[in-house]
Amino acid sequence: MIEIILLIIGIIVGFIVGYLYGKMKAYQPIDTSPLNTLSTQVAEMRAKFEEIERTRREIERHREKFDEERERRFEEFVKSLHQLFSELSEKTSKLDAEKDKRIAELMEQTRKFFEEQKKHTERFLLEQGKSREEIEKRRDAQIDDMKRMISMFT
């Protein structure tokens, strides 16, 4: 029985000590270090975000400048190509005109040559005709002479 009484007294003393300890812990100032670390982390993340946002804006500005430069260079390239093609077409038109002129001259020279050849050929044929007529006359004369000779002997 003493044991039971001692047990009850021990439980009561334990409750009282636990109650007092809990009260003492309840009235101690709250530790705000987790809140401080959280606000520090928020501040760090905000600084990182602002830095990222600043670099993003800077990159965007560089990209716009690059796009403008690329567009300007492309326009210059197109302009220079257009100028090159116009110069090239002018030169080719001049060359074509010169070619046409040379072809016309060659055609005229060829026409003159053929006309000259035609005249020479006609003259040659006329002379051949005269020669042939003379040859035929001589041959006819010889045949007549031979006929006379044959008729004299027969």
C-alpha cells in the first residue's frame, strides 16, 4: 500500500513538475530565426529574380538590335543584288546589240560573197557554153569534112 501511495504521490509530483515546465516554456519569447531565414531567402530570391529580369531585358534589347542590324544588312544585300543585276542586264543588252550588229555584218558579207560566187559561176557557165558551142561547131565541121571525104572516095 505504501507503494501505491508513493506511486500516486510520484504521479502527482510529475504532473505538477510537467505543468510548471510547460507554463515556463509557454511564456518564453518565441524564436523568430526561421522567420528571419525565410525573409532572407525571399529577399535573395527577389534579388535573383530582378537580376534575371534585368538580363532578360538586356538580352531582348540586344536581340532587337541584332534583328535591326540583320534586316539592314539584308536590305543592303538585296539593294546591291538589284544594282548588280541591273548593271549586268545593261551590259548584256549592249553585248547583244554588238552581237546583232556583227551578225548583220557577217550576213551582209556572206550575201555579197554568194552573189559574187553566183556571178562567177554564171560567167563560167556562159564561157563554158561558148566553149561548148565552139567545140560542137568544130566537131560538126570535122564530121562534115569526114563525110565529104568519105563521099569523095565512095
